[in-house]
Amino acid sequence: MVIVLTIIHVLMCFAIIAIVLLQSGKGADIGSAFGGAGSQAVFGSMGTPTLLGKVTTGVAIVFTITSFSLAILAKERTFSSTVIDLKKKDASEPASTAAPDKPASDSHSSGDPATH
């Protein structure tokens, strides 16, 4: 499921890039709106939607849905693999109650630190 969503997501990324690059720029309208009298309103009606505009909207919706889906699936994978698996590991491993090893003493020493 994740692999299919990732493939669709990457394809939608490339589609958005291609479609946006194919559309005509509207930078002159925005620049002249603050000083030119002959331009259209920046935030006004956009006129009739073009085919590329409709395709861009559809691709952007699919891109957003795949983004949210992948984020939710990644969250579920991370949560289940860290919290639940750690609880299972803690329950299956017995606690170690053995005392730490004592250091080995020299057989030829008397045990008195002053005699060395």
C-alpha cells in the first residue's frame, strides 16, 4: 500500500512541476497592479478556467491526498514499531538478577595493599 501511494505521489510531483511550467506566467499583471491602471485585479475573478488550470487542480488534490495518506501511514508504522515492539521486548526479556563479578585476586599477594 505504501509503495503504491509513494509511486502515485512521485508521479503527481512530476505532473505538478510539468503543468506549472507549461502555464503562462502572470507576473506582469501582478507587477502592474500596484502602479498600472490597465491591469486586471490581482485578487479579482480569474475569468474562464483553462484546461491546464483544471488539470492542475485535480493533480494538486491527488497530491494532497497522497501526502496526508503517507504521513498517516508513516506515523502508524513509527508508532507501532517503537512503542508496541519495545513493550513486547521488555516483557519477553527477564530481568538480570545476577551479582556483578568480583575482581580476581592475585594468588601470590597477601591481600594487604601496604605490602605491594
